[in-house]
Amino acid sequence: MAYKKKPGVIGCAIRPVIAGHERSLEEIMYDTAQLALADAGIAIDDIDGIVVASNDQFDGRSIAVMMASGPVGGVDRDILSTPSASEHAFVLGALRVASGHYRTQLIVSWSPTEVSSMSEAQRLGADPYFHRALPLDELSAHALQASALEAQVAGLRAVAASVAGKNRAHGRIAYPDAALRPSSGPARWPLTAEMTTAPVTGCVAMVLAERDFIAERGIQEVAWLRGMGWATEPAFLGDRILSMAPALEAAARQAYEAAGIGDPIAEIDVVEITDATPYAELLAYEALALCPREHWAARVADGSFSRAGKIPVNLSGGVLTFNPVFCTGLIRIAEIANQVRGRAGVHQLGNVRNGLAHAGSGFAMQYQAAIVLGRDAEKRA
């Protein structure tokens, strides 16, 4: 896709876990938006438009954007909301900047845990005739996908356990404070408790700007959007082959073509994958053309995806470290933006030129997105 204007990420605020009840949800949104603006070195008056992403069922109110408009700066400013997935807010914001109609965009997404039952809230978003009666929530769908993969690949459970261990080890580096250690999530066969993480409250914000604005302000730490793609699979699980990820394959092709990436293994320095389960991460390896399934066991065993490996994956610890359910996809994008900008903190990788973010949301990763961000606005010869 040819963009009229080149978007770049100039600010991020990642808060994957917010403990305690000292701040209301509105205050959490305000704090996070202000942190992202401060990271970009600009003020809310410099923002032309805002895109937010939230889930009304999780928020416990209808049309949550009305409540959010004030805290994020949407009063007397263009604001757009998407309830489908947090990563879609990034896509919308990037397209708005790329269109040339906006110079800057603030992207904000949040995921609270006040609902009495996260599972029941998710069930309400399912097909009312078949899936709700199962009952189906996201964890059940992930478990069905894991079961389908185990039927296709022998010995996969041990490989999945190793992937989970890798991400938890990365998480201990990224978040060394023992008080922030996550708790294991509920088990749902074939998923064990160590393969999931309990939902937490979290929030994330990003600031995007076009090239001329960035040049005028002399902003140096930029993660340029090199390419992005997104695709969706059918909502009805019976219409899908859960052991495959065709939507992610399509999204990756779009992103790689736009970015001029011919060999992702050679040209991508770091990857963030939405690992709602380690099986989801393994499936993403294949769909993103990082590793075919027949080599999953060997590549996981030799540490290819660990910090010292050929393609480090989830240096932040991923979803298995902290799981603010609705905004995990946007967090993956923000993590890659920070890696490219050299702002990832203790889990920063050296000399990152190109990073890949995968965002998978919904039942068994129904929504898929792939985002390539780079230190250079265009591909080097």
C-alpha cells in the first residue's frame, strides 16, 4: 500500500499491569495518555486526532468511548473508537496519518478486570445460537486450538512447555520486581496452568506522527511504519481449521510486501508475538514464515527464539507474563516500537533495525495483524 504520508511512532506508554484500586479507570487512561505524550515530547494540543480501543463488556458499560473521551483528550478533538481489537486502533491511527488528513494521532487502549466473570463477559461476544451455549470463552477457544495442533504435531506439549518457560524467563528480566510476578492462569485441557496467565488490568498508549511533523520537531527516536497487514477468520469455529492460521499468513504477506521484507529470518531483528498460549506462539512462528512446524521442536530446543538466539521473541515476556486481555495486541506493537527506538529499558536488544509485531485477538486468534517497524523510514539498498 502506498502511503501519502509516512507514519512513525514517536511515543509509547506501556503499563501491562496496574495493581491496586487507587486510580479509577478514567484516571488510568489519563495517566497513560499523558505518559505517552511526555515520551514523545509533545502536548495534547499537538494531537490532531485520537483512536481508542476498548471492550464494553469488560468496562461494564455501553459505548465506553463516551466515558473515555475526556480522560484521553477527546473533548473538542476528533476521536474514533473500535471495539474489535486494540491493534485495530493502531491500524486506524496509522492510516489516518498516512492519508495526509492528520499530522498526529494518539492511540489508547485499556483492559480492566472489574467484571465479576471475564469468561462470562467473553461469552456474551460469541455467536448467540451455538457458541454461547457451549459456553465458549477465549481460553476455551485457545484450548481447542491447542488440541487441534497436538493432533497434528507429535510431542508438541513438551515443546509448548519450553516456549512458556522461555517467555516467563524473559518476563523475569523485563520485570525483576518480585511483587509484579504474575500468577498462573486457569488450566483447560490440554493447557496447563503454566501455559496461561490470569487476566490483569492494563493500559497502553502510543503517539504517531507524519514525517514532516517529526522533522519540524527534531524528534530523533522514531519507529517508522515499514509495513502492516491485517485479516480476519470466520467467527464460527466450525468454519475454521484451528491447526492453521491463514489470516495471519495473509496479514504477514501484506506487511512483508509493504516493508520490502524478502527474508524475515535475516531481516527482522526482534519479534513480539501475542502468546495467549505457547501453542498460539508456535502457530505464529509458521504463519510469519519464521519456522515451519516440522522444525518447531529443534528451533525451540536450540534457543533460536530466546534472547541470545537468531530471532529473539517476546523479550518483554509476552502475554504469559502479563495478560491485560483486550490490549495485549497493541502492547506487542508498542514493545516493538520501543525496541526500534532504543527505549525498551532492561530488556532492550542491541542494534535493532527492524522489528515485527504480531497481534492476535478473539476466539483462537480470529483477528490477526502483522506490523513491521524500522529505524529507517525506507528500506536500505
